[in-house]
Amino acid sequence: MTTSPTTATATSAYRQYSHREILEVMTALLAALFTAMISTTIVSTALPTIIADLDGTQRQYTWVITASLLAMTVSTPVWGKLSDLFSKKALTQISIVLFVLGSVAAGLTTSIAMMMVARAVQGLAMGGLMALVQAIMGSIMAPRERGRYAGYMGAVMAVATVSGPLLGGVITDSLGWRWCYFVSVPLAVAALVLLQIKLTLPTTRRTKAPLDYSGAILVTFVAALPMLWVTFAGSDYDWISWQSGAYLVAFLVAAALLVVVELRAAEPVIPIRLLRNPTAALMIVAGIGAGVAMFGSGVFLTQYFQLGGGASPTQAGLMTMPLIVAQMLAATIGGQIVTRTGRIKPVMLVGGLVMLVGLFGLGTIDHTMPYWLVAVFMALMGAGIGALVQNVVLVVQNTVDVTQIGAASAAIAFFRSLGGAVGVSVLGAVLTARVATNIATGLSSLGLSADSMSSGSGDTKLDISGLPGPIQEVFHHSYADAFGGVFLIAAICSVVSVVAIIAMREVPLRTTIALTKTEERSR
């Protein structure tokens, strides 16, 4: 691999920031990232209330969620590639402005259609922030130093992922659901101002090659098809059906075309050549497993406490504190260890194994398991996630030059988000089926039919306040007993992550921002 004059010029323009400068920039970056991430989790508690207030249907409920996830997943690699070609600072500020506009529009919405558009704009902005924050970090510090700062980012992601439902419950109960959107705007504006004052990065267009529009379009199809499939499979058609087959064929064709186009593009959105690096390929696999665990923990644990244990949204959020604390500590301490030792594989391997223990433990939960034991398993899973998520990105960043860091980081985030979103959707379908079976069995033991818990359309009613005590008990036990199987499937998926980490060849973290000529030739 050789370095062109334009690439060399771009690389030499980057400098190592001081610790104080990094902290100032990261304050703004983490504020923006926290705001974007919590905007998704904070609404999860309020969404049933929002859809009911806007007179929406179950189908529209699904589309409000899908609109944001799809926009975020599709846009992440595009933002990452743009950050390698244009100003990272300007693109980050554009993302923040889009997020503020989407949040205000969502808070003022008067219809489901307007809500879906607003959530899509928010998702577009979140995709930008997820990619650009990683890219900027890689542009102001060497991989060896990035460990401890990545730990801070992991801690922020942990708090946003799991504390959102708690904050959403409190805001919805006290201020109304519209403030779930408005509350994040001041923090986003503050991040915008801080970035303008504190961040200065070079902007050097490395090539006059046209943007990869074909790749961007194909990435959209590759991301959208599996998400749309899991959204409707099991409800509109069977999992094994001609419709599912059509989605599979379309996905394979789009994926094949994407590979061909990206291999030929001068500035590909998805750097396929980079992904031929065994380390990068293995980290994609590891990231997908960690993504399922990370997204699933926030989605399913709060449901377990609410629907399985009868806790309120605020109580459920408080009960997930062991997960939050463990993930924060593991991300911070793991980052410090990586920076001090220059070795990353031991931290990741221990984290992967601890995550597996926690997931397999949660795979045994039912309505009889005491809370303290659930808390132990949550903490173990959280510690493992904290040690993995940011280090997966760091490993890949260590293999590329600073001029490619945006696309490389975004590619990892893209596959992690896509795998996590699809995985959580599949796990949700499994949960729905298990709950229906458990409820039918439980009601049968009382001499009742499943219609006692049905809304008339075959869907299980979630508002059970007016039902007799024995039926409410069947409802809670049915949910509590169904979650174990969901976490067990997540644990099995995460085994692949541990195998990928074991197979990874560890390369010492470099102490320079850019790759040296010797490092480029060896990688």
C-alpha cells in the first residue's frame, strides 16, 4: 500500500491534541452523542402513550420505531465517508441542527405521519453523530491514547441506553410526552456552540473522484430489506413463506451488487477493501453480537420488570441500575487498561466471556427468580458490553490511516446497528410467540380461553388494570417466563463474538495518529 501526495498532505495536517484540548472537544461530542442516543431510549417508555394520543394503530406504532432505526442505520456509512472527504466539524454541526429540527417537529406533531417524518429526521441525525463522533476522536488522538477516552464514550452510551426509559417514564408522568422530545434540545444546542469554539480540524479533499451515489443507494436497500422483513414477518405473513423468500432474494441481490460497486468505486461508502482485512472482518462479527446484547438489554429488561413484574416505568428504570453502573465502570476501567498496556485483546476477551455468563444467566430467568440474582446477571452482562463495544471500533481504527477513519468507523457502526436492530426485532417476535403460548396455557388452567386477554384482533391486551387478579397474575407470569428464552438466544448469538475475538490477531496500538509507511506496508 502506498501513500499518494494528496493523502500525505492530508495526513500531515492532523496534529495530536493535548489532554485538556481533548477533554474540551469530547465534552461537546459526548453531549451531542448522549442527546442523540437518549432521544431514542427516552421515547420507548412514552411511545404507547404517544400513539394512543395521536389515535394511531399498531401498524403505525411499528413504523414510528422503524422510521428512526432505518434512517440511522442507512445514513451512518454515508456520513462516515463524507467525513473523510469534507469537514468533520461542519458535518457534525449539520447533524446536530438536523437533530434539533427533528426533535422540535416531533414534539409539536399532531399526526402519525408527521411523527414518522420527524423521527426519520432524528434517525438521520443520529446516524451522523454515531459516525462523526468516532471519526473526530480518531482524528485528534492516537489509538494508544484513544482507549481511555473511548471508555468515556462507552460510559455515556451505557447511561443513554439504559437510563432513557427511566427518564422517559418520569417526564411522561409529570410533564407530558411532548417534553420527551423538547428536553434534549438545550443540550444539543450547547454541544453545537462548544464544537464551534473548541474544535479545529483540517479539511483536505483527497480526491476529485465523484461521490459514490450508487453505493449509497445500494446501502439503503441492503439495510432496509432485512429490517422491513422482520417488521412484518410473523404478523402479515409467516416467517417461512414466499414473501420471506422474496425479501431474502432481494437482499442477496442488493448485497452482491453493493460488493461489486464498492470494489470499483474510487471513494466507496462501505470500504470493502478494508473489510478484506481479517481483523476488520472479525470485529464486524464481534460487533454484531455485542450490538444484539447492547440494544436488547435496554429493550427487554425494562419490559421484563414492567410486564413480567408489574413495575412502573420509573421503577423499571431504577431496577436496571446494576446494568448501567457495571457498563460504565467496565468501559472506563477497560479503556484505562488499554491505554496503559497498549494491549486490547485481553480486555475484549474477558469482556466477551463475562457478557456470555451474564446472558446465559439471564437465559434462566422466570417469575420465581429473585431480583438480587437478576441484578447480578445484569451487572455481568453490562460489564461485558462495556469492555467490548468501543474497543471493537478501536481495533479497526488501529488498522487504518486517519484519512480513512471516518468510513472505517462508520462501517463498524453500520453493521453493529443493523445486526442489533434485526436481532432485537427477531427476539421480539420470539417473545411475542412465547407470551401467546404461555398465556393460552395459563388461562386454560383457569378454565378460560385466550380471548380473555385479546383485543378482538388476536393481539394481547397490555392494559390489564380492569381484569380480575388471577388473570393479571397469568399475564405477568407469562411474560416473566418468556424472557428467559429471548436472552438465551442472544447468548448463543454472542458466542460468535467471543470466537471472533479469540481468532483476532492482536496488533499493538500505535502511538501516532497517522499510519507510518512501514505500518501501511505491514497491514
